[in-house]
Amino acid sequence: MPRLKIIDPTTDTGAGADLLNGPLKEKQINIFKGLAAHPPVLEAFLGWATGSKGGALSPIEGEVVQLVTAEKNQCTYCASAHTKVATGSGLSEEEVINIRRRQSDDAKIQSLINFTAEAVDTAGNVSDETLQAFMDAGYSTEAAIEVVAGISVMTFTSFYNHINDTEVDFPAIPEL
């Protein structure tokens, strides 16, 4: 049960309900219902989350960042949401579980996992070797920046979900 106020788009009025019944009409998920209690933050978050996907990472690669970070942050809500997005983007359930375990059979994805994992484990203090392996795998400076942006998006949502105890409204995922 949520510990903070949530906006019910069917009964509440105001800017938060307007966001849920307008641009988020097709995405009335529990995290957005909660964040709608502070419409300027929800709008800023949506802008940052969208803008952080600048195209240097593919949609699947972006989901790798989200899954690794959600797992590190122990956010069941985020891991569940991004499992659904990742499988909808073309990853198998087995691949998603492996990514959450920081493993991939694909060498390029493994370098992305390693880079993301080290970044979240060390507050961004990635070693020269890990950064070089990431770049050698074919990633760019822009991709490195998108990883950091993706981590920041996931950190915000994970922390919010922990504080709020956001009810998971996605299919259950296996514990690792």
C-alpha cells in the first residue's frame, strides 16, 4: 500500500489528474499516479527520462542499463516494469534474467553490463580498463553519457518507489 499520496485519474482533479488523463492516458501506471501528486516533478521527470534517450544506445541497450540499475537498487517495481519493456523490445525472459545477474552471451552487451554495473557500484568511479573495454566494444562518448543519464533516471524512480512503497502493477518477476 502506498505510503504517500497518489492521484486517482478517475476521481481527482487538478494538474496531476490532467497529466494522467492527458499525455499519460495510456500509461496510468502506479508510479505515475504517485508522482502526479507533484505535477512539476512528474513533468520534469518525463522530460528527463525521454531526453536521456539520445539515440547512442539502442532501445534494448537502454533497457540493459535500466535492468542492471534496478537490480542494484533492489527495486522490484522498476525491475518488473523494465522486464516488461525489455521483453517487448525483443529480449527473451532468459536474457532479461541474465542481464539482471550481470551476464550476457553477447560480448558487446556484456561490456555495457560491466560498464553500467561498475558505474552504479562505484558512484561513477569507473576504471580506465572498464571504460576502454566499453569503448572498444563499439560504444561512444555519447553512449557513456546516456548510461549515466539512464542510471540517474532509474535511481530517482527506485528511491521514490522505496519511499512510497509503490504497488507493483506489472507481472511478477523471479527473485534472483
